[in-house]
Amino acid sequence: MEASEHDRKIEDSLLRHVVETGAGFYIVALMLLSVIAVAGFAWSRQLANGLSVAGMNEPVFWGLYITNYIFFIGISHAGTLISAILRLTGAEWRRPITRIAEVITVIALLMGSSNILWHLGRPERLYLPLLKPQFLSPLIWDVGAISLYITGSVIYLFLPLIPDLALLRDRSPRLRGLYRILSLGWTGTERQHRILEKAISVMAVAIIPVAVSVHTVVSWTLSMTLVPMWHTAIFGPYFVVGAIFSGIAALLIAMAVLRRVFHLEDYITPLQFNNLSLLLITMACLWAYFTFAEHLTAWYGHEPAEMAVLSSRLTGAFAPYFWGMVVSCFVIPMSILVFKKTRTVTGSVIASVFVLIGMWFERFVIVVSSASHPRSQQMWDRGLYSPSWVELSVTAAEFSAFILAYVVLAKLFPLVSVWEVKEAPPGVAETV
Amino acid sequence: MTQWTMAIDVDRCTGCEACVVACREENNVPVAGPESSARGRTTEWLRIERFLEGTFPDVRMVFKPVLCVHCDDAPCVKVCPVSATYETPSGLNAQIHPRCIGTRACAQACPYTVRFFNWSEPSWDAPLEQTINPDVAVRWRGIMEKCTFCLQRIRRVEDRAKEEQRGVIDGEVDPACAQSCPTRAITFGDLDERDSRVAELFRSPRAELPMEDLGTGPRVVYLKQGEWRGSVRARSED
């Protein structure tokens, strides 16, 4: 009897943001929609006048759209790592945060892939790679890897959602018909539980290699070419590490915001922030090691074509972004998070914001500094790339749409897995 | 099978840019205008690169016409997701304009940076629109384009030879750049024909393939006395 009262309390507080909608929701949604509307106008200019309204040139054929593409697909690695790995290792503290991570994955993948549409010279022929694929092209590998990852991560988000959808079918004031269909007849029997747990475990194992392959293949889009500082074998693992790194940062920010806005302080506790911060430190070290190894190798070899790119990063036009990246990805997060005193909720959020900024700079520097310095040396002084208002507006809209999608999904289902929190072993339940 | 190739004698090139203009006229390459040029968006299927050799006062300017080298193992062909660019049996790197979707992956992958994107719809200020060559399609916005070795001229000669039931004679195909060169620095022909002028030039000790070490297998060879960037030696041999 006591236990069911406890369960009831959990249900009430975790479902609150689904069943109750305040004025805040509409204000936030309206603000985000206005940013998206501006980008809609910007894109209409691009459709009318072609990519001449973007800032790209010869030889910088790839600019902000590709930067965002890599960045967002990197963010999407939050879900996989936290959710799948922590599930498999049986880390109990994961329970309140797995879904937050999984939702990030799905939305970030959609935002990342949307950049293909803005980037293409002929967006109306987006379907052509599916009809006439040329399998030697890394871009086709991208299409395959990302499609698989979107499919997998949607299933992986959906499976643990089923019991909660059934709960909403019984308790939600609206959309009960939708919840009835989506909950697939869940009644919570022993057998259903067994099947669900098994399916989740299988997906958790399956999604990890898919996630690793996705950002490896994204990096191959660059590294398979002969472009200086792109053509390196380190890019696969380097991109995966950077992706997980930025994914954890995105997760920490999402956790802090949701905790504050939806009053989830009892569920998402400093324990989760502390553990993820430690993970963030680990990834920061790995990232710094890869960055150092990559640049040292290029510098020691001193090949003229590579040195042109390298010196543009270290001392040239890209130096502010490069050193900004080093400071925001490594110096700031490390100096905040290694000390127990500053490894707080606020501390981890500040560090995470810098990590996201730094990782965006990283993608930008990698794409544009190499593109600006092709092997054909006389192209070097053709003028630097600076993004146009159209590209900046679309970028802002991608971040807005990311948040908007998150806010809307929060109205459809609980962002903390109700049944998994209810089933937490007593020891963990105390800290919950 | 015919293997179309080109030899460019850098020692003969005076940098007059007649080839650049001829190429533009022959192939309907649009004029970018001052604003787009300033933003680095000129389209030049053929451009002249300038290199300063030696140190003052012992200097000399070297001109190098740069165009698509029609690689045998082309980086651009490999990365195109929709096969909009491919290698023809006679060694040309062809671009299928209607197939192109504008990923610009080929342009980014090309080590020679000789592929061009149509940032906007092509336009010609009057009366330049009257110079448009009816033998060549005008490309449109959002797709890639590049040097074709004047494919339309190759086809015309091949068709005529077929009609007259004979082979193509060496020197019969003259791309616009080669035709317009006042010093005859550019030679075009069939590498498979042992006695052709271009095959002879390919065997010359002065011949050097551009970025040969990348292994792309270029079909344009540059002829020059001495080393490309070896400044002092090149000067003393004059």
C-alpha cells in the first residue's frame, strides 16, 4: 500500500509537465517560432536566388551548413552513450536521464540531416541519391549510416516509452486515442515486461556500433578526400570522441534546464550531474589528446600543403576559432570540473555551454580552414569565407527548432521514464 | 581507343590569356561581374596562374595555364553520390549537368580546384549574350561545371571522320584554348597514337605531370626546362 502511494507520487510529479500547460510554454514556443520564421524567409531568398546568397565561394564550397551538419550529428551521440552503455552496465543512476538523452539523439539527427537540404545546389533533387546511388561516394555511406541511426534511435526511444504511454492512455486528459494506439496494448504483465526488457537490451547493444559508425562515416566524408589536414586516419575516432564529448555537454544542459523548468529536482539530482561531469572530463582529456596528436603529426611532417592549413589555424585567420576551441573545450571545462567544489550543477552547465561552443568552433575550423587551403596554392588568397545572414539565420533556426521540438515532445510524454524510476532498487530510490 | 590528352609548353606561354577568353566564348562560361569576382566566385574553366621565379634582381615570371587535367583515377568521380561525373572510355572526365544535385563534394575533393559551381543563374550583359555558342548548353544554377576538353569539337571531328570512313587525323581536333594560343603552347591529341605530337611531348624529358605524386593520373602534361619551383637553376639555364 505504501509502495503504491510512493508510485502515485512519482507519477504525479513526472507527468505534470505533460498534463499541465502554462503560459510559459506558449511564450517560449512563440519566440522560437519567430526565429524559425525569419529563417524561413532567409531560405526563400536562397531558393529564389540560389546559393549566391550564402557566403561560400571558390574554393570554400562547404561552409556553415556542413559545419552544422557535423555538429548536430555529433550532439546526437548523447543518447547512445548515456542510455545504451549505462543500461548495459547496469548503472542505476541512469534511470531518470536516459530518456532526456534519447530525445536529444532523435531531434539532433533530424536537425543535422536538415542541413543537406540547405546545402544542396538543387534541393528539389534531394531524392536522387536514393534512386541513383554511387556506392564509392562517402556521401552515400552517410545516407545509409544516418538513415539506419535515425531508425534505430527512434525504436530505441520508443521501446522504453511504451509503459509510460500506457500510463498516459489511462491518465492523460487528451489524446487518449493516440496513446492507446502507441502503447500497443501494454497492460504491464510479467510476460510483457520480460519481452520489453529483452527488446531494450537488444537495441542497446545494436545501437552502439551504429552510433560509432555514423560519426566515423561523417568524418570520412572529409577524410577520404586528398584535402590537406582532412586526409588523415585519425578522423574517424577523433570525430566519434568529439561527438560523444559534445553529446554529454548537450545532455547536461538539457538536464539542468528541464530540472529547473519542470521541477524535477527530486529525480535529477547532483549525483547525475557529478557522474556526467566526470565523464565529460574524461572525454575532454581524450579530445585534447586526439587534437594534440593530429596537429603534432601535421606539424612534424611539415608538408607545405598541410602547413598552410596548420598555420592558418595556429597563427592565421582561423587562430581565434582554433584557440577559442582549445580554451572552451579543454581549459575552461577542466578548470571548473576537476575541483569537487565547483563540480556543481551550475558548474557543469557553464562547462557544458563552453564545450558546445568549442565543439562548434572545432567543426567550423576543420571544415573551413582546410577548404580555404586546397593543394592548388594560387587558390589560397581568393578571399576568406564569411557566412552570410542567410546561413547565420538558418543556423539560429536549427538551434531554435531543436529546442522547440524538445518543448513540444515534453507535452506529449514524460521526459523522465516513469516506470523505470518506479522500478529503481530501494537504495537508488532514496537518492531519487 | 582514342585517349585524349593535352600538353602545355610553359616555356612558350606568354600569359596573354587568349586561351582564357577563347574558352569562355566557346563554352558559354558566364561572366561573373565585379561583385561576384570580389567574393571569389568567378568561373574559369581555364585560368592562368602566375609564379615568380628567382630572387631580385634575378627574377622572371612564369605563366601556367590551369584547367581540368581529366584524371585517370579522379577524386571527383569517386565522391559524387549520384554519378554526375564519370570517366568516358576515351579518358575524358565528363560532367552530366542534369544529373548533378550540387553537393559540391567533387569541387572540394579536387586537388587542382578546377571545378566550378553555379552560385546563381548565369547571365550575360548585352551584347555579350549574342556570343553564346549554340553547340554548347548553358548550365544553370545549383550545379557543377568544368572543362570538357571542348567535347563538342571532338564530337564534330569524330563524326566527320566517321562519315568519310577514316580515322581522326592528328591535330584535327583543336580545343578553343589550343586554337587561340598565339605561341602554340597547347597541343591536343591522342596519346594512344604513337606518332601523334602529343604522345611525343608526353615522352619528352621536359614533361611533368601536375601533382603527380597524388596518383590521380592527370591527362594534362606540362613541359618546362628544369624544375617547376627551382628558382635559381631555372634562371641559369636560360
